[in-house]
Amino acid sequence: MKMKLWHCHGARSLRPLWAMEEMQLPYEVELLRFPPRFFKKDFLAINPLGTVPFFQDDNTTMTESSGICHYLVEKYSRYDVGLRPDHSEYGDYLNWLYHSDATLTFPQTIVLRYSKLEQGERRLPQAVEDYAAWFIARLRRLDAHVESREFLCDERFTIADIAVGYALHLGQSLGLDSQYTPQVKDYLARLQARPAFKKASTIGADQSVLN
């Protein structure tokens, strides 16, 4: 049975989609328009949260994008794009993996909602400005880390780069990349040049989260 991912173009489900493409794992994808809880009500019977990603692998179901990437590495022993627990940089690897969503993507969701998704007087320019500034401030650790590194851990590409790279990609989609440092811009460009990213990022483009 193939793994299955419910995915909206531009949403956090890009993380596991990109990871499966990097690993060349067989999968099925079901495309949804964002936000799916509004555009496809029967999706709530599958995932009561109404969010993407939603991921299924046999009897395993998951909803957290970085966690799915971590699961794929461990479940299928794909340490070519991950680190083993005995690696000296394992703690840093996990920290980047979960920093990507809890610290970086969270403020972007506020920017997205109140600049793109809400309409009319429900749009909140002050919230957009404040949370955009919050996101840029939260890039300071990354700014310093990639100043002399090609990738985040072990001098090679891992799922930590997928997780953080998505946050930077979303920021670019929201027009926040003008405030990225040169080294962060270069790091994002390296990630976006990867064939697996190019393929994954086009899937479902006609139903974009930002349309």
C-alpha cells in the first residue's frame, strides 16, 4: 500500500511531499484547495482538524509536517537525508527540524491569514506588520548558522533543510524575502535548485494557497 498525502499547494504539506521526492518513495497525493475545511467539507471525516498535511502510511496517520519528515527517515532508515541518534550533531538536527515550524512558520501563518485569506475589514495590517517583523527577528540564529555552511547539519542536505527551507520559501511567497540576509537568500536558492523541490513545489499549482 502506497503512502498517501493530502496536500495543498504552498502549504506546510510541501515539507513531506518534498521529503518523499528526495527519498524517491512511492506515494499517492490528493490535492485540496486551501483551506480544505472550507472547500472540501468531507475532508473533515478523514481529518477532523481540517488541516494539511494529513498523511497515512498503513495504520499510521499524522498531521505535523516536520514530524512526518522525521517519521519517513526513521521508518524507512533513510539516513542519507537524516542523522542517527549517535551522531554528534543529532541534537542540532532535531532542533532545526522543530524550530522550523514552532519558531519560524507560526508567525508567517498570521501574516498569511491577515494579508491574504481574510477579506475587507477583517484584514489587519498592524498584525501583518508585527508578525512579519517577528518572523524576520527569529531568523537571527539561521543567519549566523549559514554564514559559513552550505547546509544545516553534517555538511550535507537533510530533512532539517527541508523543514527550514519551507519556512523560507513561504516567507518568499509572502514577500518577506526582501529582508533576508544575503547568506539566507543564497541558502534558499540552493534548496530551491534541487530537482526534488522543483517537482514537489509545482504539484497542485493551479490550486495555490495564495490564489
